[in-house]
Amino acid sequence: MEFNQEPVIFVVEDNLIYQNLIAKELESVSKNIHFYTNGESCLDELDKAPTVIVMDYNLDGEMNGLDTLQQVRHTHPDVYCILFSSQKGLNTKETLLRYGSFDFLEKNSLALGTLHQMVDCVVAAGKS
């Protein structure tokens, strides 16, 4: 996937404080960041052709991150999806990777820096 313009990043997170932290972390990667508080809103906006979707596993609304990921994969299989959560359940990472997540991050003190590196790599790969 090659990007000829500013990459589009979707952030799907229902915690507004964490949304702001992610925004600050990713603002050097792209100025074209869209924020959603639930999976349904994200899916409604897929026509904006996101390069990367960063999504929380636990979301407000009818769909959690896994449900949303499955829908994204069904309609836009080339979009890089990175899911994160504070949930530490058994097989969370393995389940999400099996359903097409590019990677999974546990919410902790290192997660935002790691997220920045991951998104930066995806964007850099698309520019080459």
C-alpha cells in the first residue's frame, strides 16, 4: 500500500483522556487523525480510507473492538489495525491477531511510545 498524501489515522477510543494522549503521541506522524468513541462510528467513516486504525478492545456501543475489527477486515482487508486494551484475559492477543489485528498493545506506561513506533513504521513502509 503506497500513500501519496497525508496518512489517515482512525483512533477508536471511548476514554477521552486516552484519546488526547494518543493524539499528542501521533501528531508528528499525521495531522489527519479522526477520533471515534465506538466501533459503529468508525465503520460509518471507512470511506475516508484510513491507513491505520488504532482501536481499544473495550468500547462503548453495541460492538467491541473485536467485532469492529472483524467488520473492518470484511470490507477493508488492507487497513492496518492495532488494538489495545487494559484487559489481561487469557489469549486476548492471540485472538485479536487471529482475527486480523496487525498487533495488540496492553495499556501501560510504555504503550503510547510503542504505538507511535508501530504507526510510524506502517506509514514509512507505505511511503517507500
